[in-house]
Amino acid sequence: MYDGIVQDLIDELGRLPGVGPKSAQRIAFHILQTESFDVSRLATLLTDLRERVRFCDVCGNITEHDLCTICRDPRRNQTIICVVEEPKDIVAIERTREFRGLYHVLGGAIDPMRGIGPSDLRIPQLLTRLGAADVEVEEVIIAADPTVGGEATTTYLVRLLKFPGLTVTRLASGLPVGGDLEFADEVTLGRAFEGRRVLET
């Protein structure tokens, strides 16, 4: 639609997840029309991101060091590992301030339709951590997304993690706060029934 470099920028921005053609065009024109927008800083940050950010050697979280801040924190409970699909899931869980253990990032979920199998995930690294002699892991919490891929990954891991003395749990799922029963799908409602608990009277 536009000539040369402007269209190239719009096309490149449009490749970002969640950015459609119209959003890409708005961002491109914002960069062009806003004199205070620091293009060189953005370019430097993107370059630094590629060069300095890596994945934690232990858990797979993003970091600028060999180990992420969570793996380096001696106050974390070393006996519990929460397994998540992506590093962004760690941020969501940390915001709750409810979990004080460690994490393990799989790097995705099993999805045969996209050609992603167990061998494409960081499952061997998880098994290595569980088999290490220096720390006795007592519980693995599977916090996979409530999707078909997440369910397949959870089922696979439950069958695989048969270690003596290891408890494997999964996050409860069900009705969201403020939601209406009439709008809940069958799977969510079924999970809510499965995860029901006794109320103290």
C-alpha cells in the first residue's frame, strides 16, 4: 500500500503476535510522526535483547545470567517445582504471591497438529532435575494452560513422573470470579465440579 521502507516497517510490525495490519500501520505512523519517540533507543534495546537475554540453565526462564533471579534466590522452597509452558506464565503466577517454590519452563505444549511432541519440550531437563541427588523434590505442580495441548502435556507428564515419594498435582480450574454459570463451557463447568471443596460451617 505504501512505498518502500514505510511498508517494510508496517509488514515487519504486523508479524508480531497480536498486531494486525491496522495496528501495525498505527504504530508505524506513531513512530514517524512523534518527534520525541527515541528510535535509536528502541533499536539499541532490541539489539541488546537479542545479545544479552537467554534462558536460565536450570529452569528455562528468561534471564541475563546463567541462572534466573528465582533459581538464585536461596529463600525459595527447593522441594516444590511448578511446571509451566512459557516464561510469561511465571510472571502471572508470581503476581499472585502465593507460590514460593521453583519453576520449570517446558517451552510449549504437546501439539501434534503443529508437529510438537514431547521430545520438542524441556521434559528431559525436568527429569534430570527430579533425579538430582542434591535436592529432594517432594511435589511437582503442573500449571499447563487449560487447552487441548495443555491437557495432553499434563496427561503425558502425570504418566511420566512416577518417582518414589513425589506428589504430582495440577492447578485447580473452574469458574472465574465474576463469571455467570450460563456462559461457562462444559469443560470449565465439569472442572469446577471436580475441584469442588468442603466449606467450613
